[in-house]
Amino acid sequence: QFRYGCGYYCLPPKKMTEMRELILNEDSSFLAAQKAFASQKTFVMVGDLYQRCRFPAQPPEKQQWLQRKQISFLCHSQDADLLFSNHLADHLAKDFLLLQPIYEFFYKAFVG
């Protein structure tokens, strides 16, 4: 089994708060990331969740982003043939394009 994707682990709480502000303000980068995630089936959203709902007034589509202590998008694959093939780089490049809006949202939230 192998995994690939993008995300952040062990971010300072301040950075996650900044990300949540973009979500709550419906920043265009978040809306693009949300649309990209919803329109694909390759990557799953992962990251520890808070036990209590911190944003009960928000719709479930936003809560899955808001309730995370850290956030990543991963593809889990058990395709050993792909892993050891000459096509791996092309396959990864195609899949990572699905994550581009999410990466851009992360960049705005955590770096920019």
C-alpha cells in the first residue's frame, strides 16, 4: 500500500484559525478548493476532528473542513503494479492536478 496527496500536520492553532476564517468568509480560494474536492473521488479528506462541534450553524460540507485539527487529502492505493511501473509519474501528475485548487487554498491560508 502507498499513499500520496497534500496537507499539513501539526500546524500551529493560529494557522488553522486563519484557514477557518477563509472558510467562514467564503473566500474564493476556499470555494474553489471545496468544489475541486467535491468533484473528485481520488482523494479523501483526513485529519483529527474535534470531539465537539465548534461550528454547529455551518452546513456539513463546511463542517468537514472546519472541524479538523489538521487537514490533508490523501489517495490510498494498493496498486503495486502502478507503484513499480514507468507510468507512476504520469499518474501522480494527473492526480495532483485534482488537488491544485486545494493546494492554492492551503497556500493562501498557511503561507500567503
